Amino acid sequence: MDISNYSNSILPYIPFFYVIWSDDLLSTSEIDVVKTAIEEDNSLSNSDKQKLKSWLKRDSPPKNELVKSWQQLITNSNAKLIESEVYPLESFSQKVASFYCKNCTANESLQNIELHLGIQPNHYNHLFNVEVVHQAFSDRFSGSDIDAIVNAPYLQEINTFKEFLKNPVFKWDVVRDKSKARKIVLKQVQTLAAGGWGALAYPKAYGGKNNIESYASIFEQLIFVDGSLAIKFGVQFGLFGGSIQNLGRKYHHDNYLKETGETKLLGCFAMTETGHGSNVRGIKTTATYVHETQSLIIHTPGKNDNKEYIGNALDSKMASVFAQLIVGGKNKGVHAILVPLRNEKHELLPGIRIEDNGYKLGLNGVDNGKIWFNQVMVPVVNLLDKYGQIDDQGDYQSKIKNPNKRFFTMLGTLVGGRICVAKGALAGAKMSLTIAIKHALQRRQFNDSIKVQEDLLMDYPSHQLRLIPKVASSYVYHTVLQRAMHEYANSTEDKRRIETQVAGLKAIITWFATGTIQECREACGGKGYLLENRIADLKNDTDIFTTFEGDNTVLLQLAAKGVLSDFKSELNAGGFVSVLKLIGGRFTDKLATINPAYSNKVDKAHLYNPKFHLHALDFRLRRLTDSAAMRIRGYIKKGIPSYQAFLKTQTHLLALGKAYSEVLAMKWFYEFTSKLDDGPYKDLLYQIGALHGLSVIRKDATWFLEHGYLSGAKSKAIRQRVERLSTELRPHINTLVDGFGIPEHSMTAPIAN
């Protein structure tokens, strides 16, 4: 073939131009990208540049004969297209050129074209009559190394626990009968208690290690075994035992905590009522103090005032009951009281009625039930009175005088439960992703009718785009929840701030998990629908996570109110109205407008920069905060009560709560990553952060476009970068899901093996 018309510098461009005109990839803006790359390529002479530019005219494209000659030039080179390379088309082009010349080297200009146009192997490998090397995955990184990095403080405890879970009692199986499932799960919980794992968060004096962070880390491992086991474990040791530990005093610890950790005392956490799900402050169950008998009378006053959906209700001998405490005829607000439910023969005590909730969508190994109390008398010492006591004279005492602060302080001690729920949901997403991706690395489907072998599912760009960004987000949320539990466990101040943070994080992460598991189910087709492949149960078991331990919609509003309340600290005092005045002053032209040069910036260095991701998400948060506050202020000025003003801005507040949580997650992840030692793993995690950050921005692209933060070109560039990053991480995707640290003995889905 005659190649005399092409200089050594032009040769590497031939495969690029062949791809461009074979698939007609170029739009006007993309032509500018290629022209810029050509202009900046110092290896090209002026005549080379003119020739290449002559092939970029949309109104005068290269002749078909010329395009065919390019194809022949490529075919004759016998070059191999290796899809797993970082710049597969640029690398392939250099191999083609090297067949015809001896001095061809890597070309950064071509790499820029490949990046900016988002050209991916599956878009063009069918165009070449050459050998295409499909490498299922790379071994450049180690899954165990990644696991060690993201779980560093708890790794030894987690690995010891994984070994413990090899006990045959934890073997997963399909069990549809709830009675049988409950017996299995109860035995598993008792086995965990015997191994000391249930008491892990309790003080050493009561059989524990005083380590709630490790407790939270092993909680997610239980999801890999069975969702029902994780929840029953959490109810017994986290909710029931946690209420004794966090709301009670030494008397309660001495009498109940050790037996709870050993499962000698099975208990439940009776907060939710049929008529008052999320509104804990409005619950109707009462605990009335009777001074003459030094007792509390626990009573369910109305038809729908019973406790409902109480896990462990059918196995428990005692309940931690949340009720309105009535002392001297005055309501002192919600408090927790330990109420015996059954005797040693497991018979219900007088005044107690319990009914089974029956079959649920999932978690049928957990014995959820309804509980009614009819004038049940318990001694006053059963009041968990860390934050509010009744003295010997029958008077109520509390160091926290403000009832609102006292209420939130009591609930704040239980924030750890929300973190565990989010970790459990995320564990379900991780396991589903692992199953779906390992399946996609084996399953082949369709080809171009020329090749004998069909293509791997994981090599389809659409499959990469639906799963790989979710793997990245899983890593971000994992490190964020580790940080949240650390903040909660080590905070000695008012826990309102961490409560606000966890409320929002729990919402966005459990919603993320629900969407991710559904995507994984679909990505596995009919195989994902089979019970043996685990995704069906993961889907059903974690679905409830979006509404228990706080309904997500309610929690986002709580987070949004926390954001607005934070402005009080800027004024030191002054109340909500003064805060609104401050916000009005902050709403300036500087915030309302964006520099056009910034909104149009599309280069790789900018779009991959953590500062851009944080700036974009923070801009949205600040804009939503200020506009929400101004709307509320406007309603209040018109004489509308503050509660009604909040209702009128409810959807706005939900967006604000979500924006706040996304900023927090991104910020905490980059703070975690910045502290790592420099090297390939740090670079990998920054790449993961970039994919997550750009994915979040892309999902809210409409808002950013409406507010002028992004131009159309920049929004398009972000979409292309998400696709490109997914492709770049494709060679490492098996390693990344291995980095989730799911034990082999828990990975029982046949399609994942």
C-alpha cells in the first residue's frame, strides 16, 4: 500500500480519522476539540496540520475511497487493539504507525482527543479488521489492599469476625416459612452473643469492648449472611441494649446490660406506634407516675396507639417502651421505660397483648409484632432516667431544663442506629454490585456476526455506565459512614450536629442502595430474579431501610432545618427571624451569577478536580439555603405562621436536605483520600471520587443549567467524562468489588462464582 502521502507524524492520526468518519462522531464543537489538539501537536509540520484540518470539514468529508484506504492501512499493520489499556485508541494508533515507521512515540494530543470525544473501545472495535484483546480484568490493584485502606481502623476486628462467620450455623439458604426462618435467625443471634459479638459496644464491665465503631463495621458483615440476622442483631444489642446503655444509669447497666449482651435477656425497642410512625414526640402511650406505690402505669389509650412493627416482639421478655411521662399531672415528654412482657415460661404478663405483624415484603426471619399495654404497673426504677429522674419526693428533675433540648438529647443518643441502617443498606448494594459485576465478567451476549465469541456484558458501555458509577459511590458512602460513626462515638458535645448529618446521610444512602439493588437485579436479567442468586432477598430485605429508623422524607426535612438553624451561631443568638434577615443579606449578585468562563470550562484537569466537585455542590447548597430562607421569610412577613411557611416550602426543604448531604459526603470522602500516602491507590480513590462527584452533578444537571452554573457544552462534557471514567475503571472493576471485602463463604450466588 502506498503511504508516501503520509508523514510519520500523520500516521498515528489515521485510525482516529477512520473512527471519526466511519461513525460520523463529530459535531461542530467536537471538531474544535480536534483542531485544538492538532494545533498544539508540535510533532506536526504546518503542511501536516493543513492536511489533517482538510479532513475535518463536515460539508466536505473525506471521499469513501480515502476512508477505505485508511481501513486497509490499519488492517495491513496487524496491530492488536488491547481494550484494557488506559488510552486504547491512542495506543493502537501508535502500533499501526510503528508498523510503517520506526520513531513513533506516545502522542499526548491524540490522548486529549480520545478523552474529550469520549471515544470508547466498544464504539469502534467492530470497525477494525484486527485482533481485539478482551481482558476480563486487570490485576494492577489488589482487592485486599483496597479493603485494608478503607477499613484500616477496624480491619483486625472485621477479619476476625469474618472467620467467626464460617460457622455452619450462618450458612445461607432459601427459607420461605417465617416460623422456620425466625428459629434459624434466633439461633444465629445467640451464637453471635456466645462469641462476644453482641456486647461489642458495651463497657468492658458488662462483657463488651466499648467499641461502637467496630460494632457498626461488623453489622454490615451480617447483611452478607442474611438481612434478617442483621436486623435481629441490631434490635437486640443495638436498640434494646443501646437504650439501656445510653438512656439508663448504673442501676440499669448492672441489672440488664450483661444479660442482654449474652441473650439471656431478649428485648425489643418499642417506640413506633400505629398512629404515630415518624412523630415520636406525638406518641400516645403514657407512663403515669404513682407516688404512693413508687410505680409507673404504662397504658395504651386508643385503638391506634399501640406499638407496631416492633422487632423481636415475639421472642422478647422485656421492652424498652417510649411513652409520655406524666408526673404530678404534668406531661414531662417522651421517656423510655423498661417493661417486662413475659415470664420465665414465655407467657404474656397481665395487661400485655402482642400480635404478630405477619409476613412482610422481606426480613421474615425477624419477629415483628404489635404491642398493647393495659394499665401495666412497673417499678419507677425501670425508668431509664439518665436525662430525667423522679426523686424520692415524687418530683421530676432534669439537668436539661429545656424540654425540646432534652427530647432531642435523648433521641440523639440513638443516632448510631441510623448509621447502622445506612451501613446495612449500603452493604446490600455492595453485595448486589459484586454479584452483578462478577456475572457480567463471565456472561457473554451478542456479537457483530463476524466474531465467533460473543461480547462480555461488562464490555458494553451501557453496562459499564449503569454499574461502575454505583461502585464509585459505594466507596464514597462507605468512608463517609465510617467517619459518621467515628464522629458520633467520639463526640462529647451536643449531638444535634451529628444527628443532622446522619439524618441526611441515612436518607441519600438508603435511597441510593434501593436504586442500586434494583439496577443490579435488572443487569442480571432473569438470573437476578432467582432466589438462589441473593439479589431478590437483598432487594426485599433492604427496601424497608428507607423508612425505618426515620422515614427518609422526614429525615431530609430534619437535615434542612438543621442547615437553617446553623445560621444562629453566626448571630450568637437572635432566633429564627434574625437568621432569615442574615440570609437575606447574603443573597448577593456574587452568589446569583457565575462567570461565563467558569460555566464553559470543560478541560480534563478542571472536571476531575475535587475543588470543582465541592464548589458545584456547595454552590447548590448555598443557593438552596438562601432561597428557601427568603421564601420562608416572605411567608412570615405576610403573617403566615412559621409551621405553615415550612409546609409551603416543603419540597424546597427536601432539595436543601439532599444538597446538604451530598456536599457533606463529597467533602468527607476527599478529606479521607487526601490523608492517604501518595501512590497508585490514592490516585485510584481520587478517580473514584471524580466519578461519584461528576455523577451527582450530572443527575442534577437540570438545576445547574437553570441557574447558569453549567453551560450546555459543560453539561455534555460532564456526561462524557462519566462515561470515560467508567471505561477507565472497567479494567479494575473486579478488583474494586473484591475491595468491598465480602467473604468468599458469604458470596453464595451461583452467578457470581
